[in-house]
Amino acid sequence: MKINRLVCLILVIMFICGLSTGCYDRREVDDLGYIIALGIDKGKTNYLKMTFQIAKPEAGGGGGESGGGGSSEEKGYSMMTIEAPTVYSGLNMVNTFTSKQLNMSHNKVIVISKELARAGIEPYLHAFLRGREFRPNMYIVVARDSAEDYLKNVKPELVLSPAKFYELVYRAYSYTGFIPNVQFHDFYNYSEGLYRQPVAILGGVGKFKSSEEFNIEKSTYRKKGRKTPFGGDFLAGDVTKAGGADVENMGLAVFDGDRMVGELDGEDVKYFLMATGEYGHAYWTIPDPKVKDRFVLLDIKQSRKPRHRVELGGGKPKTYTKINLEADILSIQSTIDYEQDPMLKVFEAYVENFIRKEMLGFLQVTSKTFKSDICGFGAYAKRYFLTWKEWEDYNWKSRYRNASFNVDVNFKIRRPGLLIRTLPSVSSAGREEVE
């Protein structure tokens, strides 16, 4: 009797398992088309102009000469642009023109035109958030021209897959410091929260077709009192570059809520990353403190997370920031012995002062010009409030414009590279000593 019951129980369990593994609603991977990038502009005949970049797996398969990887001349994606009143109506429309149902679950980036970002993007944020196919780790880019032009000029270099291109190119923040690390979930949370404002990667299309056309009229170096531009003294689209990918990512777009209010160049992004603790390492060009028109090249890393403190009083917040950095020496153009004392201490103090001044200038711009706390000092201010209601009533985002800043930089040279000491070259006249 017990055996019969056991057999019946096993049969029932097997039957239930069979029902739970039904695949009536399955969708084969080959039956879907995957959107890897979505661009949004203001429309001419409707509210939105949407540009879709759709992956073509057979084109980027990576096969050999006689394999099934597709032609090396063939792009790994196709493009389609439509105008529609909303995001989802646009998806509906584009599905009528394709043989496969389009799916957003592998979308890597959302590109928004500067014009649309200035007007406000709140309605589209909610659409992306509610849709189950939109991933929270999509990158957010603001195109200085149009999102359509940005996506049309994407030409993946060094990789066959455009999806891999997007995965890699926006990670450059960790080893260049010229763009922020911005994903959709952070952007949305900061735009809706009370303690920090969002930013986006600033993108553009390069204007120079050859090196003969180079000019630095639109560089930001003059505003910073420099004789020539540093590597990051540009906004996207203005970089003195020819060849390679036409698309450029340099700087960040500053937002106040859901509206874009300004732009910062690549050099300022370094200080933004330091203040938020996301700075990895980057190569820096530091003016030589002793010899005019000479530079010391460093690989600077952030040795620990920044420390912030905020004081509230009289309606004017005071912020205190401690930044800890260390560096390897890459080159000393003047051949001055900055590797050893006493010149080592002189140079470290000079770099500390240089970075402190630059960071203070960056913070002043965020407060006085853009009135936007993109570094998240509000997270340290809210500790003074016992209730959520008190914190809401204080309205930190409106008070940030009155903030003052104090920055302390601790900088140390850790390694001199593969040279223990830099010596000047020897000519027929002998070695020239540099004082």
C-alpha cells in the first residue's frame, strides 16, 4: 500500500514538473533582433526622432577568411530612423519594418541630443525605467549635435562587434579620466533624489578630416590660463584628432534634475571622478615648477577614497574634501632631479597646490555657474537632519549655490619608473647642468 502511494506521489510530482517547464511562450534567439544603441532627438514631424542601431550577428562573427564570419567590409549593425510621439510607439512602428521582433534587452547605450536634454527628459526616463527590456546598466550619452549623427558615425575600431565596442569605449573613465561613469540606474536615482544631481557622458562627432585642419579655437585652455591645451582641455567634437572613429567622447553634461544646464571638459572630469571616488588612474601633464615650457609627466592614481565633510550654518554650507593621490614618474623634460630630496618634496608640494587650485575652480563652477551638486555633497549634509521631512524642507539642491569649498590634497611620488635618476644628454660641449 505504501509503495503504491509512493509511486502515485512520484507520478504526480513528475506531472507537475512537466507542466512547470512548459515552453509555449518561448522565443528563439534567432527569431529576435537586438537593438544595441538607441538615439533620441527632437522630431520634425512628431515629438521624437528615434534612431535604432540593430546588431547583425552574422556580420561580426569573427570567422576566418573562408569561415562564416562575414565580410570584413560589412558593418556589424544596421541603422533605422523613424519619428514617433513616444518611445514605445516608435518601437511598435519599427517592428513593422523588420523581419524579426526587436528586443531592447541587450541595449548598451542611450544617446540623447543636447537639444532634447536642454528641454528635459523626464517623460522618457520613466518609460525606460518601467520597461522590463531596458537594462539599468545602459550608458547615458548626450550628443552635442544630434543623436542620429552620433550613431551614424560610430565606426568600431579594433573590435568586430559594435556591442563590444560600446562595452569597452565607455570604460575609458577608469584609465583616462576624461569621461564619467554614467549608467541609467544612477542617472535616474540622482535626478529623482534630494542629495545629488546627475551627469551624462558628453559625446560628439569629430570636425577634422585631416591634421591640416586642426585648430584650438574652441579649446577651453584659455579660460584656465594655459599657453597651450592639455589633453583634456576640449569638449567632445572639438578634439584635435583625425582618423580612426569619427565619434568622440570627452567631458560631461551637467544636469539639474532632468534638464541639462551645462558642459564640462575632459580635465574637469578628472576632478569630478576624484571627488566621487571613481577615479582610477590617468596620465597627467604637470608644468615644471622650475623650468618654463617644460613638463613633468605622471601616472597619477587615487590611493584611497575621498573624505568629505559638510557644515551647515547661516544658510551657507561649507564643504571639506580630502583627496589622497600617488604617482609614478613617466618623464622629466627638464632633467631636474625630482626623484630625490630635496627636489622631491618641492615637486610634491607644487603638485598638491596645482591640483587643489584646479579642483577648487571645478567645484566653484558646479556651484556658482551651474548650481548643481554633481559630486554628491548632499549625502553628507543630510546627516544633520533627524527626519525626512526636515531634510526635504531644507532643500539642499537649492542651497548648494551658496556653498563654499575647502580642498586638501595629499600627493606622494611612489616610484620613479625604470630610471632612478634623470640625467641630461651629453653633447660635444659636455653635459649641461640644470639648476
